[in-house]
Amino acid sequence: MKIVFVGAGNLATRLSADMNRTGMHILQIYSRTAQHAETLAKIYGCSWTNQLDKIVLDADLYVFALKDAVLPEVLAKMQPNNGFWVHTAGSVPMQIFEKYTSRYGVLYPLQTFSKERMVDFNLIPFFIEANTPENELVLCKIARAMSEKVQTLSSEKRKILHLAAVFACNFANHMYTLAGEILEEQALSFDVLLPLINETAAKVQIMSPKKAQTGPAVRYDENVIRKHLDMLSNPDTKVLYELISKSIYKTKIDE
Amino acid sequence: MKIVFVGAGNLATRLSADMNRTGMHILQIYSRTAQHAETLAKIYGCSWTNQLDKIVLDADLYVFALKDAVLPEVLAKMQPNNGFWVHTAGSVPMQIFEKYTSRYGVLYPLQTFSKERMVDFNLIPFFIEANTPENELVLCKIARAMSEKVQTLSSEKRKILHLAAVFACNFANHMYTLAGEILEEQALSFDVLLPLINETAAKVQIMSPKKAQTGPAVRYDENVIRKHLDMLSNPDTKVLYELISKSIYKTKIDE
């Protein structure tokens, strides 16, 4: 299985690493930014390019791991070839490939990736989709080499997953950022929150987040909420505090 | 060390369990709700009451683990005694005790507690405060019996910690809840998010949340953001999506 990565960002970095680990052959890395392509290619001792027309044509699999907004223009400039084309985006329908190639699909690992952080791919749920049952089988085999948790999912459902992931990951992480800013202003260390952050994530592994919910907003404790609002110096953070508290309370009373 | 718990909620349940585990003697449980007091007292084979004037007077330590709003009225009705009185609230100043007793302090474990979930107290940061150096020493010894991480902290700084904890824990958990609601509407299982939630919390143990931030809001990817807003059926959740995305983007460009 010879693979070309189109993209060299966080996801491309981690996914190519795990494909390489499981014995697949990374043939070439493309990135618009030469330095990104070169850095990643060096790890596999493979070729790299920052020009779309220099992408090799004889790979088995082309993985498009790009920002959603960039994908259409890149696809429009790709040279035709006989490889299997897949993207890794939650919110982009599989049909984006239709005009350009005959074998295509989606390989969506539901995880947050940073270049420098290893993750255990075996625990990552992979959602796949392909334009024919044969291609689905190929893609399933590729995903199964990395993870135990592979399932097929339509583009329609995958975009729902992506939206949910934005809340569970991106937005939860931003709550950590806001907490860090509050502590920083008072010269308190973010590290004191780490056991709490861990436990908050660990709790929902065994109980629903509704059941796990604690804090002043659950009972809409106006006394505490008012004090907290007074303490917040950033007006945007103040608005968020109030709206999220109301949303927590509403969830509780709707139960 | 004979201890009375005034309160039998989540925190009282877990804290009394760990005090009991480390050899302290739980003497009595008070709760306004008889059933809550009785349930907790049964675990230690100790007495319980739902009447403040039946609280025993010969304990060494009285732990007030109550909602912030309830604490003043309970204190006003307590019989005087010679015990050491402490509360466990992040946002209540230590001086609340001043009018009622001469030996007092605060024992604040920075963690989220649910009655039925055990937590490793050794990893929990305890923040203590007392009205005299002697009392601080007593409280420090009590906290050290449970945790390696004990430090003194003023009421002023403790309320900042509590505010930060609301973001890092209560609000992060609500993001999980909103994610779960989005999936539920489409008959998708919350469980697929668990590895992602775990990794999101694990990442900030080794890198700052600002550095760990991923997702469409980081680059304010209007294409994805607009699609996501269209998909959200709950108007409150829609507003939160937009404001949190803007806050993430603002954090990024302010770097």
C-alpha cells in the first residue's frame, strides 16, 4: 500500500505516523508550505513537494488532509490518476470527489491531533465511507490496521459527529483556556486544575454528563453566580459565564 | 479526631469517606434531609440527625459541607461548642465563622465530587486557611493525611480558584452535555466521543490549552462554522456556538 499525503498538518502528521507504524508505505508528502512537507517527509525518508503537479501518479492511496476550505481548489488542480482518493474531514461530503475520480471515500478519525503528541490509534473510532462496496472494504482494511473501532457512516451523520466533537473537544478545551486566563491574572498556576480536568473527563466515561454535572449553575445559585460575574474582568467571558450557566440550569430543569 | 459532618451531599460523602479511610472518626452526620443523613451515617455506623440542636457538642472538628446560600442560616442556629469549625466552600470567606466560634478555618479540596464515584484524594489539591497559625497546623495535618498536595490560600485567592474551576470543570462538562444532545437527536451514541474527551483532557496535562486548541474556530473557518450553525436546532446552543467560536478566535489572534 503506497500512500501520498496531501497536507502535512496535525492530522496528516499523526495519521501518516500510524500508517507508517502499521507497515504502510508513505511515498510522498505534499504541502503548500515547503517546510511542512519537508519536515514530515524526513521522518519517513520519502519525497516531498509543494507543487500539486509534482504529486506522483502511481500511489495506491491519496489522503487529502486539508482544511475544508482548501480541499475544493486542490482537487480541481490534481492530475487524474488511478489511486483511491480519501479525505479526512468531518464536515465535507464524500461526493466532493465525484467530479474528479472514480474511486473515493472518507477516512475520519474522531480525535484531536497535535503534531508533537502521540496518540494511541487503537482507541480512536474511525468512521469510513466509500463510493462502492469494494472500496469500502479496502478502506475498512486500512482503518482496521490502525484501530479496533471502525464503522461505516454516511456523510450526513459524519457531519453531526463533527459538530458534537467541536463541543466535546474544541469548546471544552476553550473552557480550560478561559480558566487558565482567570488564574493567570491572579498569578495562580494552571496546574492546580489538572486533577479536576482529568476527573471531569473521567466521570463521563462511566456516567452521563447530565448526571455528572456539578457547580453553582445546576441549582442556579444566584449568590455565587453574581459574585463570579463581578469577578470577571473580560466582558466576553462574562457573557459566556452567564449564558453557559443558564444553559446548565435549563438542562437540569428540563430533565 | 472525632468529626461531625454538617451536610451529606456529594462533597460530604466523598470527604467523609476519605477521612474515615485515613483513620479519622466520623461521629455524626447532620442533614436537613433525614434520609441523606441516615444513608451516609450507615456507612460509618455513626449517629445522624436532621435537627441542628441535636448535633453533638464534643467533636473535635465540625465540617460544614453545605450550599453557600444555606451556610449563614445554619451557622446562626448552631449551638456553641469548643470544636474546630471548617467549611469546604470555594467562594465563602473564612470570616463567615467569626461571629460564631473562636477556632475556624477552610478546607477546600479542588475537585468535582459525585456521591457514587470514588476519587483518589491523594491527587487532589487541598487549599486550607485558618484563623490562627495553630489552627492552620491542625488543618494542615488533617489535609495531609488525605493528600500530598496541601497549601494555604487566602479567601480572596480561593474564590478565584473556584471561578476558574467552574470553567474547567462545570462548563467543560456542559460542553459534553451539549455534544451528547446533538448526537442523541440523530440517534448517535455519546460513547464515540469518549476517546476524544479523554485526549482533550490529557493534552492539557502536558501542553497549555491555548497550544492544544484545535478546530474550525481557531482559524475562524466560516464555511464550517456557518454549516454548524445551520445544523443546530436549539437556539441557545446556537448562540453559545457562535460566542465560544469567536472567543476561541480572539484568543488565537491575541497571542
